[in-house]
Amino acid sequence: MAGPKATKKHKFVKAWVQEHVNDHYVKEATRLGYRSRAAFKLLELADKDKLLRPGMSVVDLGSAPGSWAQVLHEKLGPKARIVAIDLLPMDPVRGVVFVRGDFRESEGLTAVEEALGGRKVDLVVSDLAPNLSGVEAADQARSVHLGELALEFAQKWLQPGGDLVVKAFQGSGIAEFQRAVQGQFEKVYVRKPKASRDRSREVFLVGKRHVAAPANGEEPG
């Protein structure tokens, strides 16, 4: 006979499956051919903050399963340069160069650099999230760290005036991370798209118009 913990877990899983099946965005993703409901998060952010225009050069960090890459190709057109990277495999997306690797490691960075031809980009998007351990403080710290790494990548690869979209989770460290983003962009917005589940602490920081670091190494004012 299943114990109370197993019964509780079964009820939770059953409720999650039921919610997922009935989810409006899941149904819409299936109808429109997107690989996940996350596509609608990027679509809303892009519309609100005017992030996408045809022919852009974009890097998609943590791209699997590929719904953001699908949106990028759909909105940017055939002349765009889109490079996606993830540790997990991703089925091909037309018009997108996929690198399977870790952008935190030199090997992954080199592969992205080669795919970009050494040229800087107009937009960096990151939907990265840590593998959750269930220990809230540790998971939050890992989430903030991933955001900081995405910001470091953007600092190196965004051309002046470029934009950044990076996932974060409300909690310890996010205020400091937001200030770090504000130090690199003219405007920074905290967004919670409608496609983010209500109970989720997930938000997205949108940095508009990257400010290139001065040659003397001072922080941008």
C-alpha cells in the first residue's frame, strides 16, 4: 500500500498533468507548431519592448527544446543570423545554427564565436534555469549565477545599443543582479509575461540599449 508521501506526490503529479493538458498556452503551442509554451513569453516580451526586427543577429542561450529559436526565425526572417546553444540536444530549427555545448566553458564559447564569425550581435536572449534541487536558497543562488553569466556573455558579444532578455527568479540576489544589468543598459524592465504561470517566481529582465564599457575600464555611468 502506498504511504501518505507517495499518495501526496501522486496527487500533485496528477494535478500538474491535468493543469498542463488544459493550459491555454500549451494548446496554442500545439496548434501553432511551437515546441513549448515558452514561445509565448518571448512573443509578448518582443512585442512590449520592440526587441525583434528582420535581419538581426541573435544568440539564444539555453535554447532547447527550441521554441524561442522558432520565434526568432519566424520574426527575423531569412537574412537573420541566429546562433543557439544548449547542453541538451535540440532538433534543428530552420535558419538557426545550433551548438550543443556549455557557453560557460571555453569550448562552447569558441563554437559560438566561430558560428558568429567573430561579429557582435544585436540581441542576446537567455531562458536558462538551473536543475532544481528542492533547496530554495541553493536553487535561487544558481539561478542568479546563470543570470550573471548571461550578462557577462552579453557584455562581450552585444554591440552598442543591443538588447538583452534574461530569465530570473524573484528572491534573494535578484535586486543586486538587476542593478548589475542596469549598469550595462540605458533602460531595464522587469517583466512577467502572461504565459508565465501565476504561482511561478519567474520574471524576465529586459535590458534596452547596451552601453559599451569605456576604454579606460571604468563602469558606464
